[in-house]
Amino acid sequence: MAMKDYDIIVVGAGTAGMMCAIFAAKRGLRTMVLEKADHIGGAMHWSGGHMSAGGTKLQKRLGIEDSPEKHYEDIMRINGGSGDLALIRKAVDLAPQLIDWLDDNGFEFDPIAPRIVYGHVPYETPRTHYGVESAKTTLKTMMPHWEKGVAAGLITVALEHEVQRVSKIGDRYSKVHCTTQDGEKVYEGHHILLTTGGYGSNPEFFNDQHPGIPLVSAAYPTATGDGHLMIMKEHGSMRFSEHHLSSMGGIENPNGSGRCDFFEGWASVLTSVYRQPRDIYVDQQGDRFITEDEINPDTRERVMLANDIWHFWIIFDEAALLERDDQGNENPIIINWNTEKIKLEAERERFLYRADTIKELSDKINIPANNLIKTVNNFNAMVDNDHDPDFGREYLKNKIAEAPFYALKVHASVLVTFGGVNVNADLQVLNKEGDVLEGLYAAGELIGLGATSGSAFCSGMSITPALSFGRWLGDTLKRSNAS
């Protein structure tokens, strides 16, 4: 096959890119998929896989009344009408078709899905769907269709191909330039779809988009802004970076790495729905700055943003660590950890510290001792009086009084990036003047969470649009005349 014979060249074998190739192959289109990693699947190996849709077959089987219209209205309530409204409308309209396709193809839903998720501002209806193995369930469901397209010669995948730039033939973008272990290669195709992910693993580019915000990232390692940089070289533009919100809870490991992992170490501080606080949160001066039992995740995230607090310390004592619920279950501050693991980690003193006095603890974490002692004493008096005059905290059950005392360092962290390249409702890339860059399309996190979720985290509005838009492009992009 000559390199110019491809109907579509997809850059990025992840969520959106794989779906585009699968559905293009169903129509007999020939697709070349270029991937810089040595494997396919992208962030589906990494993501929690939360997908939101209104009016799915699964909801109907469970007696849940929902629709795309209700989904859209809920998103507008949460984000205040921000984002690309045309793309959000498109995403919610396509979402139930996507979930139903997965359902029809043997997707193994988690038994409690769909449900209302409180780690973001909750929807009013249970519409967050996900699999028993998070996003890996989605990948598993897609793979037979992918393999069928590969076997038919309609999907060609080239791994360890790092795309450097795109270029035109005449007035249309038709060439993709890669570096490989065998040197530079150039591929030609009628359409070029960039699905290279976000930029949460590129500190330099992140800082350009969000000056003054330090990066502690839980993003997929290959999310290095490659597509953004390519499109900006072609006079494309970024939008919605101003909507950035960091997620509370990341634990940097190792120290100074700028990396955290949601599944390996994340503090239960997004909301108090899943765990009432047996602790206090203090800034680097030792002052409380937030209502620790606040339910609304958006409120919490914006408190940190407004006060330029990019890390804080969770202070608790031995009694709080050992406390169990009414069923005898542990529910410590780090998600999916147990008490024993926390005690062992405290001995290592990397991000979790232990001391016999508050003064000794403050010295270890470089907080003014007198101030932290004062904060702890004031809080203990609030527990005695069952009243918090400073922040109005209502859950006041646990003093910080029983040694040893603990301090856990928690960061405002990046799971996904809000900024993205500018596209129209057909996912065509636009230049700085708003004109279409013919032949060039973008989908997935490359277009930014700000486009599909607006200025707030809306459950499922990252992976669902990526899958749906990839599928839609595979269904609608036209065959090249050369085919």
C-alpha cells in the first residue's frame, strides 16, 4: 500500500483514535494509526473510565428516567453555561449511542453503575457508567473490533512513531512527518485526525498555559502536548486554559518528582460524602483555610485556587487513625490504604510524617511551631464546644490530642487538562482567525476538558466525548478520491 492511499491518518492510538479507526474500518475506509508508545490503548490503561450519558439501555433496564436533554441541563447547572456549548450538546446527544454500543458488545458494567458520583459536583440523576476494570473494560470491549479491522487490512498501526509535524499538499493538510527507530517517515492521507491527549505530563507547556500554578501531575505519561504544539506551529490556537481547576488529593511520590498516582496514593479530600474528616487541613503557615467537611468538590477546588494554595497538610492523631465505622471498617485518609500501611509509610517520612508532639511534627514539616500548636488547640476547643466560629465546620467529633501525631502532604494535582486546541462543531481544527485548517481534525483531551465540561468537572465528560467524537468521525469522514 502506498503511503498516500490512506483515507484517514490517526495520530494517537488511544481513546478517540482507536474508536475512529474501528468505525472507519466498518465502512471500508483505510486508516493508518501512528502511536509514539510501544502499545495501543493510551490512557485507557490509566483512567477510571467514568462515562456519562442520559437515556441509555442500562438506565432503562434499571428504571432510571433520563435523557440527553436532562444531561445537558445538568451540565449547564454545574458549569454555569461555560465551555463550547455546541460540542457539549453534540457530546450528550452521542453519549447514549456510545454506551448502548458498548452494552451490546458485552461491556461488563460495574454492578453499582450507573450511579451518582460525588467526587465531582454530583448530577441529579445516576448517569455515570463504568466497567468492572475501569477504562480497561472499555478497551477490552473495543479490541475485537480493532483486531477485525487490522486483520482485514483496513487498520494499520505503527508503534514507536513520534509525530513531529503535519504539512500540506496544496491547500489541504495531508502529510504527517514522524521520527522512528529507522529514521524519518512521511505518511499521506486524505484526513488527519490528531488524538494525542492532553499536556499534563509536559511541565514546560503546562506552565506556559497556567503561569504560577505548580504542576503535580497524575496525567498519563505520554500526555505531553504533542498535538497542541503541532497545531500551534500551523497557526492554530488554544482556548479554555483559563478554566483550569486542580484536583485535591494528590500525593507526590517521590518527593520533587512532580508526579502522583490516583490509584496508588490519593487522599480522601475531594468531598466529605465518602469520609467525614477526623483531621484538619492547614497551609504552610499552619493555618486552617477551608471547611474540612465541605461536601461540594468544586467549592473546595476553588478555595485552593483563590488562595494560591497548591499543597497543604492534613493533621491528625493516633485516635483518628485507628477509628473505625459502625461496621468495624477502616476508612483512613488515604484511599484504599489501611492503618498498617499508613503506619509503615510514616516511618519512611517521605510525604507522611509522625511525631510524639505537635512541636516535633511542625519542625519535621517546616511549619511555624507556635502557629500550628495554636491552630490545634483552637480546634480542640471547637470540638469541646461543638462549634467552629472560623469556617462553620459541622463535623466536630475528633480532637487532635492522642500521640503520635501525623501530617500528610497533599497537593492540588492535575488529572486532565482544561486547555485545548480550537475546533468547530465538526471537530475541524481552526486557525487563530477562526478559519478551518482543511484536512485537520482533533478529538479527545487535545480539544481540552474546558470544551466539553466547561469551567467545572462534570462526571464522565472527558472520556465519553473522546469515545463518541472518535466514533462520529469514523462514521462520517469521507473516503478519499484515491481510494
